[in-house]
Amino acid sequence: MKNQPDWAWPNGKRIAVVFNVCLEAWSDGKAPGISPMGNPLPAGVLDTMAISWADYGVEIGIHRLMDAFARHGAKASVMTNAVIAERAPATVKAIAQNGHEVLSHSYAMDVIPALLSDEDEKKNIERCTALLEKTSKQKIVGWLSPRGTSKPSTPKLLAEAGYRWYGDVFNADLPYVVSHDNKRIVAIPLSYDVNDMPSMKYGHPPRMMLEAFNEVMEIARARADELRIIDVTSHAHIFGHHRGAHVYEKIVAQAMAAPDVWVGTRAQIADHVLSVSA
């Protein structure tokens, strides 16, 4: 196992909590591959139910979650498909105005970097950056691909485009710095211990996410010698509904009230890691 770093989180904390919200959309004529309906349609038939289900996150879910964050003074990292800046610019603008990090989640969920040539990926990065920056009035410094699936060349392309962090890594517990020529970019792993997808995929009641958070926190506190980062990830079209948002807010309240926890965005993590790493 790799040695623990010789630095701590801001304010000397050992435990960092990050609230991630996935704000997702698909290209015109495309639909999510999953939905609450268990019976798939025949090949070639557009699943309008799945499209409408996903739209809930943009129209309602993200706003309910932002209200919950505001009640506790918490800030989140919002993985935003750039197509949303075209379809619902007011929503993207509201995320930034509320102090949350807007990060790029590719143009749409069906635009996956692993399937693109380097030239097309460069164009996709440029397109996403321009759309999100113009709408949010925020410098876009972070990237996480749909499915977390990029190419070996993706970090270099992102670093060259001025990005400070990316999240398509799952091989570590803690962030680490990657160098490409004279550019440095922080790889921030995304953990799955506290995630709302089991509620969608397996019908788990939302309270199980709270139970998972409490269990992970208990484990982190039991190991005083380890630095920890705990991702708390929701999808606006899943936990943006009343029941899920209610449970998610309980997690937010607990994390914000915990004296041994530092709560930050992924952009703040990248800045911190770059500042303490040689």
C-alpha cells in the first residue's frame, strides 16, 4: 500500500468530504440506457420516458438539492453536461451563482472520450469549456467523463487545455499529481461507497445511502493514522426527488456539523494538492 502523504487537508483535518452532483443530459435523439422502467423497448425506438425522467434533474432536482446545500452553507461539485448550457442556461448560471463548482461532464452522456479520436476529443473539450464558461461565468478547471471512461491521452489533452484536475481515475484512495511536459494536473479518484445509484439500479431505499455514509465515517475515524476523502455522490434526476433529497440533506447536515471534517469542492482539493506537492 502506498505511503500516506505528509500533508493534511485544510485546517489540519484528516477527513475530507466532497458533495458531487451529476447533472446529466443526452444528445438530441438519444436516451439514457437505464430508467425506472424494467422492460426495454425494441431496438431503434426512442425511449421518451427515459428522456423525460432524466430531464427532471435539470428542471427540478438540481434546484431542490441546491436549496438543501444552502440551508447548511455547503458547496458541491456539479458534473455538468455542456449541452445543458444550451438547453437550460439559467440552471447552469444558478449553480455558479450559488457558489458551487461547475465541472465538465463532456458535451452529453453519449459523448464518451474513449470513443473519440484525439482530434475530436480536443474539439469536444474546447466546445464544453466554451459553453460552460460562457454560461456560468466561471473558469472551468475540472473534468469527469461519462462513465469515468477516457483515453490514456485524455489527461494530457486536459492539462494542455488548462484544466487543473480530472476524475477518470479509480486506482487510488487519495488525489495525486500527474505531469505532462511542463503541465501538472491533479487526478482525483471518485469513490463509490456513498452513491445514489444502488437506489436506482437495485431499489435500495434512500436511507441506505445515509447508513453507508455513517459507516464510512466510522471507519475513517477509527484509523487516526490515515488521511481520507469521502465522496458523497448523487444524480439530480435520482436523488433530486423529495425522498432522496431529504436523505441527502441529512448527510450534508452531519458533514457540515462535524468538527473533524473538512468539506470542499474538487476544485478546492486540486488547488490544495498542487500547493502542498513539490
